[in-house]
Amino acid sequence: MNLDFQKSADGLVPAIIQDAENGSVLMLGFMNGDALAATEASGRVTFFSRAKQRLWTKGETSGNYLEVISIEADCDDDTLLVRARPQGPVCHKGSATCFGDTDEPNRIGFLSELERVIANRRSEPVEGSYVASLFAKGINRIAQKVGEEAVETVIAAKEPDIAAFKSEAADLLFHYLVLLNEKGVSLNEIAKILAERHKK
């Protein structure tokens, strides 16, 4: 990154903090070069506090740190997007975000985290891991599990029990992600195909 800290008179750039799991915007802070360096070095989001005129690590008092997952600059190199994993409520008022809590946060972003866990179980198998055992059995068993879960999802769809249907649908999606990894394909690649089809 080659951020342009001189675009603003105070030498600060806004840093948007996003929940790496569900994609919700958690808060907005400001960073200078030292704050960005501290963030990268510690793995915890650190801002430059305009009120205290010093570096300030989010959670240094409350313990509710923001563990950094990724940092990106925008196209003009004057704004940061920091994806982080919150270690507790983000807002000083006790809510999950500084923009108020929602009744049902968006969990779609968790699928990316689940993809990472599945990939890790494949590259670094853990004894007793169900995912690792699937990869050890190979493509035939993985594909078979996807087929089994698809059939169970269809059967559950024909019944009035929504909770049972959701459970089967979750099982299907999980095994589908395992299959994608086995084939070396990411969920993002599949989403790209769907997006391209949507344009037509």
C-alpha cells in the first residue's frame, strides 16, 4: 500500500472497520502512518485518537480488541478498509457496532471464514477432524456426501418443519464447500459466474 496521508491537513486517513465474519460495518476511525504500522505489527486495530492526540489501540481499556484479518486501501489510496474479528462489543455503549445492533446480522461473510477453516483442515489435517477424514477418503466420498445431503435437503423441503430444513440445507452447503475445495474452486469463483449470468 502507498497511502496518501497528505490529502488531509491533519495527515490522517479514515479507516472503515468491517466484521470479517458477517460483513457488517463496525466503526470508523482514523490512522496516520504510525497507527497503520502499529496495526500491521500487532495484528490489532490501532487508530490515531484525535481527542487524545496519540495512538490508541481499540480495546486497550475494555479488552474488546479488533483482531486484524486484512487491510486494503481504496482506489485513491486515501481510505482504508480493515476487516477484523471483534473480541467483544465494539461500541463504547455496549452494542456490537457503533451504528447500532441489528436483530439479524448478515452472516454471509462467515462462508469465507468457513472456506478458510476447510482449507486449513486439508493442508494441516487434525486427528479426529471430520473434514480431514473426508479429504483422506477422496473425491468419490466427498461427492457422495454432497449427493446424500442434497437428497436429505429435498426430503426435508417437503415437510413443514422449517428448522429441520435449515439444518439439512446447512449440511448440504457445508459439504458443497468441501467439494469445491477438493476441486480447487473457491466460492467466490462460483459467485462470479452467477454475477455474470445475472448481467445477461
